[in-house]
Amino acid sequence: MILIKLGGSVVTDKSKPMTSRPEVIDRLAMELSKIPGPKIIIHGGGSFGHIKAKQYALHTGFTDESQREGICQVQNDMRALNRLIEESLRKAGVPVASIPAGAIATFDNGALASFPSDVFQHYLDIGITPISFGDVVMDRSRGISICSGDDIMLKLAADLKAEICIFVTAVDGIFPTYPPAEGQGPLPEIGRDDAVAFTVKDADVTGSMQRKLKLMFDIANLGTKVQIVNGLVPGRLADALSGKFVIGTVVRGD
Ligand code: IP8
């Protein structure tokens, strides 16, 4: 089984509220449709999730009644983005079923506590591609949390023993320094002990690049091949899916 995360920066323009990238979504859906075999698609929030989640401080738990409006808005916006991606995949011939994390997952103190991965397996068993996404979820001790698409990736990779996890981003991979030096390519491979000089401080509501990378190392540690590819370059995802060499970064387990 292949797990694919379409990052929020690929499927949306992160700088403009509620702005999707329909041409990119359609092309990625087409690339995904060419690959036979079981796959699960997860997507991030981008400008449909992070902007309002931050505004209403939803990542800090349920602390104020005024957050109710924010919870409903962000859940609604994420479903709107999901609908666009779902429609695009269906148009490309991929039978998909949407499984929102907010409806099935619980967190406890900011960490994933329950998630019924078997539901995804049942859809796969009848040849339907499940699609889920980062969402506002109920938290047993804090009221609410933001579940990242990356949290879902780790859980599904572990429970359903994914062979390959592909993180589709808006960059070529992980670079040794940030911002990348002129003409510098991405690291072809990265391990937990390799130093990367991240300078980007404004992490979004689901954490910094370091946190995302830590989750990727955790997935790689399961024995799953983890690859980061640039979804803005036509054909990269299709090539990665078919096992061809692509520019990108492979994340090594220990
Ligand atoms: O972009 C975040 O998911 P991510 C989802 O995968 C929300 O971290 C609601 C901000």
C-alpha cells in the first residue's frame, strides 16, 4: 500500500486565505490515477486550515467559547478543500471515499489517542481509495487539538504497514541550509543525525519543519520508504509512484 500526503502548500496558495490550486490538484489527481494498486491519500490544510486555526488559537486547546465559531469554520473550510480534491480524483477515474479525521479520531493532550485505521483498510479491500486530511479533532484533556495530515500518515503507515510514503510538497526536498543557497540542490537522502540548518521560525499550527521531519523519521523507522517530492513539477509524483528516480529527498530510518 502506498500512502501519499498532498501538502497544503501544493494544493493551496498558503499566502491567500481559502485559495486552492485547481490546475495542480487536477494534474496530481491525473498522476495518481495512473498508478494501479492500493493507495491512501491524505492532504494538508494550507490556506484553508492554518490561517483561521491560528486566528482562533485552536492549537492551544478549547480555552474560550468564542473558539466554537472557529472550530466550525475550520472544519467546514477543510471539508470544502477536501471536496475539491475528492472531485478532482473522481474526475480522473479514482474511486474515493472521504474520511474526515474530526469525525473518527480523538487526541489526548495534543497527541493522537484513537484512530480506527481498520476503516481505511476496509475501503481498500473493496477497491476504494480512502482520502483523509488534517482537521480539528476532539481532545480528551484539552477539548480540541489540530490533527495534522502528518499525524495521520504515521498512524496509517504503522497500522496498515505502508510500503512507501510520499510527501508531496512545493519544494524539491530538504536542503542542507535555509534559505537554500543559490544553485544548491536538495539532499538526496537524510537521516536523523544529519544536521539541517532550518531558519524558518514561523511554524504553522501543526508545528515546525523539524516536527514534520521527526514524524517522517518515525515512519521510516517502521521500514517504510519515505520520499519527499516536489508536486509543482509535472511528472515528479508519477515517477516517484512508479519507482523511477526523481529529484527529491529520501528520509532514512535508523
Ligand atoms: O497541514 C492541518 O493539517 P496539516 C489542518 O497536514 C488544519 O498540518 C486544520 C490546520
